[in-house]
Amino acid sequence: MLIAVILALAAGTFGLRLTGVLLRDRLDLPEWSRRLLPVGAAALLAALAATAALTEAAQFAGYARPAGVLAGVLLAWRRAPFVLVVVAAAGVTALLRLLGVP
Amino acid sequence: MRSGPDRAVLRDVAAIGAAMVAVGASFGAMAVAAGLPLWAPVVMSILVYAGGAQFMAVGLVAAGSPVAAVLAGLLLNARHLPFGLTLGGTMGGRLWQRLLGSHLMTDETTAFTLARPAGPARRRAFWIAATLLFLAWNLGTVIGVLAGGALGDPAAFGLDAAFPAGLLALLLSSLRDRDTRRVALVGAALAVLTTPFLPAGLPVLLALGGLLVLFLPGRSTDPPTDAGPTAGGSTAAGPAGGGAVGVGSAAGARAARPEGAPC
């Protein structure tokens, strides 16, 4: 039972990934629609980041996490090194939680 | 000339990779605590390799809903299809590159790849991120399975903030393009606003609806105007050496750049 769930999820996920990759060659997309692909990917990633920053189990994630993300984004905006962005985001969130901020 | 940017990608990927080891460990520990046999989380991390879906599937299996575990996991992973469409030309033309590259494609890998200018540099960034993050996630899972509850809660370390911050930092260079910025903002707003009402995975897919703003009437230029091959000319600034995912950069710059040309 468990192995069936794992294999079905693995096969389906791989199928989704491979379908996109192979479709790119098979579909004769016009140039203008090909240019939409990276824009669409950016929208998906932005949506992923925004929902991950703000929500947890379909509810507001609390203040500590978005505050940390905001700190990281501000540093990135000021062209801080990527490593610092990641560490600062985690650090601010951890510190706020340590102080009792939800 | 090439080693510099590649080293920067390596260093940046390592930062996210370190966080991924920790979250992978929490996945392994959580799966074992939920009553799964020790092999299950390890096999999942190798074969499924999609963090969000793995957490969700373990939760649903433990709750006694195996069918829901598969369906919910696949809905959550549906976003990989458009990612594949976008990155299909980046991983290389050989069949094994397509097959392996597809399996190793994740949100973070996509973000690291698109943050690089189109061409050989982008391909190397894809494979660096793909390889390192896969190893990090699986190493973490094994650690978690072995250590179990001895590890702390990753939330205490703020790791849940590290991933969205990293993704946004990687996106900043593409968001400098006005059209991309508008689409991404509308898409992110759609996703956040619908998250309380829709099953997980669907809100993020709805973000593609943000593309409609490019077709709104009253725009001076028609959709997908060519912003020029901005990626190639960008200087090393910002995360992973800059670059842009601006409109036209992927297709346009790739067409304009002969394979193997220095970046």
C-alpha cells in the first residue's frame, strides 16, 4: 500500500516534469508565446514565495516569518550577497520567535 | 572568466542547500514519527523529490487517506509542467539529460537557473543547482531518519523564512523588467488571496492568470514585446551574478547566442 502511494506519486511527479520538458520541443510555439514562458515561471515562483512567506496550512503564518522574509528581500534589494539574504531571513524569524512573536 | 560566476552560483546554491539539509532532516524525522518504516522517507526523497508533496503525502498517509495523498501531491506538483516548458531548452539535448534534468527540476533549481543569463552559463547553473540540491535533500532525509526526534524543530531556526527569501532574491533581477514585475505581482496576489479557499497547489497555478495583464487593452505595446537580450549584457550584480528573466531574454538571447560563446 505505502509503496504503491510512493510509486504513484513519484511516477506522476516525474510525468509532470518530463511532459513540460518534452512538450517544449514537440509544440511549435510561436515566438511571442515562447517569450511568455520565463514570465510565467517568474509568476509561479513569486506566487510560491508569497504564499510560503505569508501562509501556513491555508492560514496566516504569523508575523515572524514574513518579517524575516522582508528583511531578506530588503538586503537582496540592496544587493547584499545571497548567503547573507538567506541567513538574515532565517535569523530575524528565529530571533522574533525567541522573543515570543508568533 | 567562467569560473567566477560558476563559483558564485555554487556558493549561493550551497546556502540554500544547507537549509535544505535541515528541512530534509525534519522530513525524515517527521515521517518516522508518523509511523512510516525507515525506508519510506528515504525512497520518497529519491524517487518523488518534491519537498512540499512529500510532507503532504506523509501526513495524508498517516491519516489513512492514501488516494488523497497521491492526488493532493500531484496537484501540488502540477507547477513543474510549466517549469519544464521553460527549462526544457536549458538542460541539454541528449535524452539522458532530459530525463535526469526533469527529475532534478525543483522550484529552487528553476529560480537559480532563470537568474542566470541564457546560454552555457544558464545550463551550468541548472546542473550545479540540480545536483547539489538533490544531494542536500537526500542527505538531510537520511540524517532525519537516523536522528529522529533528536533534531530540533526547523521553525525554531527560522528556516521557513529562508526559502521564500531566497526565491525572491533570485527573482529580483527578472522583476526589474516591467512586464514581468506586473505579471508576478498580480499572480502572487491571486495566489495569496485564494490560498484560504482552494486546495494546496491550485493557488500557485492561478498565478499564471497574471499573464493576462499583458493582454489588457490600452497598452501602448502589444504583449510580449521584445525587451532585448538583456540577460547577456547584464553585469554581475545581485544574487548569483545577476542576469535577467525579462521578457524575451530566454528565447531571444538563446537564439542570438551561439552555443559555447563566452558569457
